[in-house]
Amino acid sequence: MDLWNVSERQPTAATAFEMGARQREISVSEFFLRNRHLLGFDTPSKALITAVKEAVENALDACEEAGILPEIAVQIHNRYGGKWRVVVEDNGPGIVEGQIARIFGKLLYGSKFHKLSQSRGQQGMGISAAGMYGQLTVGKPLHIISRIEGNELANELYVSIDTAKNRPDIHKKKQLKWDRAHGTRVSIEMEGLYQKGPHSIEVYLKQSAIANPHATVVFQAPNGEEIRFERSIDELPPRPREIKPHPYGIELGRLIQMLSETPSRTLMQFLVDEFSSVGKKTGSEIIARAGKQLTARSHPKHIARAQASALHQAIQHTRISAPRTDCIVPIGEQRLLDGLRKELQADFHTVATRPAAVYRGNPFQVEVAIAYGRPEDAGFELDDSGHMHRKNTASEHLIARRNEPVRLLRFANRVPLLYQQSSCAITKAVVQTNWRAYGLQQTKGAIPIAPMGILVHVASVWVPYTSESKEAVAPYPEILKEIRLGLQQCGRKLAHYLRRRMQLQREYERRIYIEKYLPHIGIALQEILELTDEERDSAVSRLDDVLHKSRKT
């Protein structure tokens, strides 16, 4: 026997019983712990931004739902060896004691997944995923302080996630005095990398200030520098209303599940009560198209799969009005314009809002804005060694320079999208638009070249993200069409501005050319008419006035 090869023997084939014994349930927490890139925690720099993003989104949603103008403080503290502490504090309504551990210590737990209305969060695992990442990289739990208005004391908890069972693990819990009357403060220690640039916390907060002009955000950088993004309006946006699902967005499996779970006792009652935009007339048309086996009095729970399939086909072939649009709340043209002008200095701003549309039965609305021309006074600064550098501010990354591709500011439900730009429907729509028709440089299949920033906001009851990390909008044909139409609408206004600017430039050059000869004309008149110097200067002045008043612009 070759003793040297004993350790290299191939393992024996497993039996069905042995393979069956190895099968076990996988916790959702364990899955995302091993696949953290799916939630946006794939690199240290991205992880730090994602943690801030999830906490700020929760704070904005809580404040708006409670009717409170948001005041949010974000702090980043450098700990040691690539470890950072993220602290986000808000003036929201606070969280009841019994829900704190579940909200921060359990994935797929939230209040927004099962309702159809516009909100920033959707899946119920953003902030808990940030805590799980901190738990994985640093080994410390989340630290939460929350106080409800009227309570004398605030609740303080240290919470981590039991990843094997996807449930919260409370390490410490007590009540304490807190200087806020109401609000929540969450602190996460995690491995990360703080950096400047287009993918930075400062740029994310600046874009958030544009889309949320009613919020005040104060950012304290690791070096102690404080940056304030003050609100430009003192009015909260309207609250979106919840709607029922639209029949066009229901797939067969979901329809069968709804039929088995509904409290309705007749098919007609089921169609009218469980769906939006379906009345008795539309319900009768659907039932008639579904075949003779179904009637208005058929019991939903007794409908077989074949009958449900016929009902589903009938829904697709029946003309049903679009769902209500009060479930979505766009930023609004004036608010968006105010936010742009406050955060982005440019020569020209324009905004366009498309009418509400529908994809797969889900209402959505697109807003587009353009900021063209950057001030030339960005300037330079001296460092301690005496070297000169161009000033690097967040605005530098939001409007391109003259010979650079335009900057894209992508938003979904008022949330900035900083990553996966190339796979986003917004980018695809910008590339597909013919910007040469509006006076810009553009090579085929590329983003145009101009000193410009393009902002696109998609608001929907259910934004179709390409992944769980919510970094890009899926390119549904209906969404692409609406974005292109909004871009074209802004493009026409931009073309008018550029033509007007070019006309003024040419007229200015002509007047400068003519003005060069006015002194010579004055001298000639003085010699012919024997004018004094004062009379000559007066004649030249009158000629200059006639030049500027008589020429058309």
C-alpha cells in the first residue's frame, strides 16, 4: 500500500440518506451575512455610505409620517485601524420600546413592504443589515437611544442579530435622561473607509438636500468640520395615500393566493374590494370574459387553478382604467427648482414633470431637471506646503466641466443613487436621447459632453430596483419612455437658452467691433463740423446710445 497517497484518496460517494441528513434550513440573516455585497456592503468605502444612507432614509420617512420637519445630524468618527463609528440622530416621533429590537435586529422586518404607497424604504432590512455588517467586521452591537414625546425617559438598547435564527439579541437595556424631547439616535461601529469624491457621504447628503428641500441635515466630518444643508422650505410634502394593487400588476400565482386568502364571499365582491380601479361594471366584464364556469356569485376560495388562469387572462384583455396617483408624491417643480438653486450654482436651471404613468400596474412619475453652466469662480486654494490645488467641494461632482461628460444625479423616491450607474434605466434613457439636436456634443452610445448636471427622479409605489442594494432602476420600457420624454422636454428649453446665449454673444461681438470706430467717427465729425472737444465727446456719447438702443437682440 502506498502510504503517501492515503490522505489523497477520493471521498466515497454519499448515499441518499447521508445527503438528506445534511440538508438544513438557511436563515435569511445567514444568507445575507455571506452575500453582503447584495445589500451594498461589498467595499469598505461603500459600506460606510450605505450605513449612513439607510439611517438617513429611516429618519426622513419617520419624520414625514409623523408630520415633523426633519432635523438630522450625521457624525463620522475615526476609531482605530480602519474602524469607524457612524452616528445618525433625528427629531422624529421615536420608536416604541417593544419595536426597537425588532427594527434594528431582524432582517425583512418593517411596515412598508405590504402597503402600496411611495416610501424610501421597501424591504425592511436596510438599517438592520448595516448593524449586521458592523457586527461582522467589528463585533459590536448597534447602540440605539429613542424617546417618544411625553415620556420622561428615553430607552437605550444595545442590539445585535442572531444570524442563525434571524432574531434580535439584546445585550443591554435601560432607561436614561436625554436632552431631546423626541427622536432616535443610532450608532454603528464598523469597518470602513472615509473618502472624498463623487461617491462620498458629503455628495450623498448634498443630493439628499436637493431632493428633500424641507429637511435640515448637519454633517460632522471626521476632521471636525461641520457642513450644514439648511432647508429651503418650511412645508412638508403631502403624505402619499395607500392604494390596493392594480389588476394589471398581478401575476397568476399571486392571484391564486389572493383568492384563497380573501374574506370576500363572491367573485364580484373580491374584484371590487381587493383591486383598485375595478367597479361593478369592470368586474362584470372581467367575469364575462373568463368563461361560463365563473359567475359573479362564485365563491373565491372554490375557484380551481384552471378557472383562476382564465380569470387572469380575462383581466389582461379587459380595459381597466389606470390606478389613482395620489399614492405617489413627486418633489414638485418649484421645490425641485428651489433645491437645485440652493445647492447647485449654475447659469441655467429648468425642471419638467411628466404625467403619472403605470408599469405592471404600479403608478410612477418622472421628474427631470437640468443645471447648465458652472460658475468660473471655483478657484484654487493653498495647502500647508504652499502648493496650489483646485477647490474640491461636493458641487464639483454634480456639474461637469466644459469638456467632460455631464453628471447624472439619479433619484428614486427622493433617495440618491450613487452606484451602478451604467445598469440604471436613467443612464440608458440619457444615452438614448439625441442631445445633438439640443446643441450639445455627443458621440453615439455615450453620455453628452457639456458643463451640465442632469437630475432624474423616479417616484413610485414600488420602484423596480435591479438588486436588493437599491442602487439602480430596472429598465422597464414604460419607465424608459417617460424618462426620455422628460429629458426631451428639458432639452428643448436648454436649446432655446443656448440659442439665445449664442445670439447675445454674437451681438456683443458686433457692438464691440462697432464701438472701436466711434472715436474715429467723432474725430472726423469734429474736423468737418469744426466741433469743440466737448461737442465731439457729446456726439460720440449720443452715437453710442443710438447704437445700443437701435440694435435688436
